[in-house]
Amino acid sequence: MMQAIDMNSEEFQTELEKTWKFVHKVNESKGWVLNPIEDVNEGVAMGLARNKLIYGKRYCPCFMVIGETKEEQKAADNRICPCKPAIEKEIPEDGHCHCGIFCTPEYAAAQKKNDEIEEVAHTHSRGLTKDEAEILVTKAQLDGDELESLLEARSLGMVKFTLVDVREEMEYRQAHIVGTDLLIPTSNFYGGIEEINDKKEEQVILYCLSGSRSYQVQQAMGSLGFKKVGNLAYGIGSFRGETQSA
């Protein structure tokens, strides 16, 4: 039967304190830093402390611990923090471990910047700066608030992109996003795409009703050599900015 852990107990709090010392020691020795999202760090640290109390080892809390006995657990090659996959593959390639608590300084700085940009885009507390707009426009999947902020930034000359509606002409006439540059219906995709063949190295953002058709077009454009294609993930239905009928 699984051992119950009281997170408010002195035993757990003591182990949690030891775990934080362990985490900081690992970061210092490896040149890593904590995730800029505090909730990620707290959740992983608590999971590590819990596993230490239950199993006697700081098994990675993001994976199920296999094996009933210590011998079985050792034979199952469970991940022990900091685990080999994180050290050899995840952190060098992705900038962070699977759980997210250990990050390279470069990844953490970029993630913090992205979080700040998303907060500005979603709260509209202020307009995007030029640097923020240039970062945001490279996202593969955008939401309505982010596209609205990018359209504002484009109108101020901060960033360039081509906004393409991939719905049918009837849908476009009913309502489309103000600032749409082209209509390339999916029913005539391969014919219409020739209109923007000169933009394979430029930023293009697609949208449809719900994000499904535009996502498919995004993938197709990638296979045709377009390198900077973004998608309005939930379509015009998620867009709260200005629309118009034709």
C-alpha cells in the first residue's frame, strides 16, 4: 500500500528543505538555473521530497516509479535526479529537463521574456515593444490576443508579416480580420499559394474559422519551403479584435 505523506508534517518540511539544498547544489555544479516559473520548481521539489521519503531516493516525480522492492526499482532503471537523459540529451538539446526545474541560463532568460510578452499581449496593459513584437511574431501557434497585439505592432511599423485567410470566399465576405492581406481558400490552395511564393523567407500568419484548416495549410506550406509560418490556433472565433464584412 502506498505510503501517505503529510505535506505539513515536520518530516516532510525537513526533507523539502534538504531537497532545495540539493537542487541548488546541482545547479551550482552544472551551471544550470531554476525555471523562471516558480510553480514548476515548487511542484518538482515537492515531488522529489515525497519520493525521497517513500523510496529513499530522489526519483524523478514526472515518471512512475517501477518496482515494489528496492532491487526491482534499481533493475527498472528508474530516473534518479538529476537523471542521465536530462544531463546528456534534454538540457543540451531543449534547454531544460523533462520536469522543467533544471534549465540552462539561456533557456530561462528566453522563457522569462516570452512570459512577459504573453502577459502584455493578453492583458493589453501596454503595447508591445519592437523586440517583443519580433519575438512574438515567430510563434508557431498564436492566440487571438497575441494576433491583435501583433496587428497593432505592425500598424506602428514594428514588425512585418502577411496575414492570410484560408477559408472560402463566402466565409471571408461574411467576416474577416481587419488587416487581412490575402484570401487563399483551402479549396484552391495549390493555385493560390503561388501568390506568396516570394515570401518563403518572410513571416506569414494564417487563420480560418477554428484553426484546423489553417493548421493543415501551415504544415503543407512547411513542406513547400515556407520557413516562417504562424497559425491562429483557435481561428477567427477566438479573435476579439476588429473584423469586417466584405
